[in-house]
Amino acid sequence: MRIENFSFGSIEIDGRTYTYDVVIDRGQIRKRRKGASKRHRERYGHTPLSAEEEIPWRCRRLVIGTGADGALPVMDAVQAEARRRDVELVTVPTKRAIHLLASDAEDTNAILHVTC
């Protein structure tokens, strides 16, 4: 999987441009469905990543790209669930997340936020 041309609001993966947050689950790409997290928006000033979302836990490592400026909030419950499942959770700005995925994507899933 080649991830290229990330800029605020879009990301290109294997030649296809996505203008929304993406989930990479064992090599498959899908849109992040953040509806379950929207009820937490007022508390964070932004829709956070919550454990109520469909998170791709079937991996050894989960990389969360927190956006161009690293502003995507990740709720404590996500961190707790990662510990419970013995999944290494890496939370970094999206550009750094892309570099991590390029260097070592074995048994790694990802959630990549494309704005803020």
C-alpha cells in the first residue's frame, strides 16, 4: 500500500484520493464512520476518536494519524481499550503516521484524520 500526497483535507492511497478520514484495516480502506463519536464533540471542540467507533483492533499496532496539526482528540477509553487488547497504540500527526506506515506496516492498522 502506497500512501502519498497528504495535504490538509485529502490523502492519496494507491493512486486514489480520499477527501475524508480513512480506516486501514488489514489492507482494506474504508471511510471512518464517526457518528458514534459526535455526541462528544462539544466536550472536545471537535469530534474525537471514541471507543464507540468501529476501530480496527485486529492488529498488533494501531496508528492513529491525528490530522495535519495533530488536533484530533483521542479519548482515554480508546487508550484503555488498546491496553486491554494488548495493541500498541501510536498517536501522531497524520504526516508522521504515514511515515510510520511506510517503514513498518506489518500487522498494523490505521485511522488517518485528513484535516486539522
